[in-house]
Amino acid sequence: MKKLTPILATMGIALVFGGTILPAAGDSNVVTASAATKQSNIQRDTIWAFKQHDYKVVNTKGKTYQMTGKASNIKLTANHYLKNYKKSTWVRHKATQIKQNGNWNMYYYVTTGKKGKINGWVKVNDVDLKHHNKPKKHVQGDFDTYYHKLNQAQRNDYVETIQYGGCRTATGEPIQV
């Protein structure tokens, strides 16, 4: 009986606190580790280095963003408002495509200010070239002029074309090599 009393006391304590510490098997309020780490639903493509060009702000409601995380799950955090830099000259250094809510958009990494201390990723439609290369006979216009004219469906198609090297089947589907 003396040995049985501590065992019964331990089992009683386990039963009393068991429901509060260890949840029941069918409890729907349990948060698992995979549910706690939420997917941001924002992806990015390869980052390309570009020849530097000067840009001006055209959308004063736009922002520059800092990008963190892996390419398959990035987070965009606004760090500057373009309305504060209307007369500044922005310099493009890199570019990437970002997929958000199923739609692809081109973003440029731009800098301004002394030694480029003001920087971030900005949507292509929020800035415009200061000096355009106008298309001439047998000379192509700049990419920015071309990209600004595309609608969202054409931008999504443009990304697929770049990713698959422009190869398509007879029905228009991208060929996966």
C-alpha cells in the first residue's frame, strides 16, 4: 500500500494537469510549427546586374522596399516614400521579377543621395528614365518604354518567356527543358 500511494498520487496529478498541459488528440485549437511559419506568397526570380541608368519619380504614391528572406518566400518592407524624393535622381543597379498574388512585376534596385545611402527596390512603373532612347529604324527602344506598355497578362507571359528561354510548343505552352 505504501508503494501504491505515490503512484496513485502521480497518476492523479497527471490526470488533473494532463488536459491543460497536453492537449487532447482531436483538439482543433492546436497550432503546429508549420502553421506558425506562414508562407508570404511572394516569390522572386533571379537578380540581374544592369548598366546604371538615371531615373525620376513618376508615381508619388510609390515606395521603395527592403527585400528579406529566401527567393521562394520573400518579405517586402517599405523603407522610403517616393513623394519625399520627387526631384531626386535615382540610379538603377539591379533588377528582378517579383510574383505577388499570382502576378509578376519587375522591380529595380535603385539608390540616391550621397554615396547611395537612400536605396531600395522600386516597381518599374513608379519610376521612369530621365533620358529615353527613342526607337529608330533597325534600333530597338529601351526596355522601360516596352515594359510600361504591357498589361498584367503580358507581363506574366514575359516572365514565362524569360524563364523558359522563349521556347514554346505548337499550342503556345512553354517547353520545360
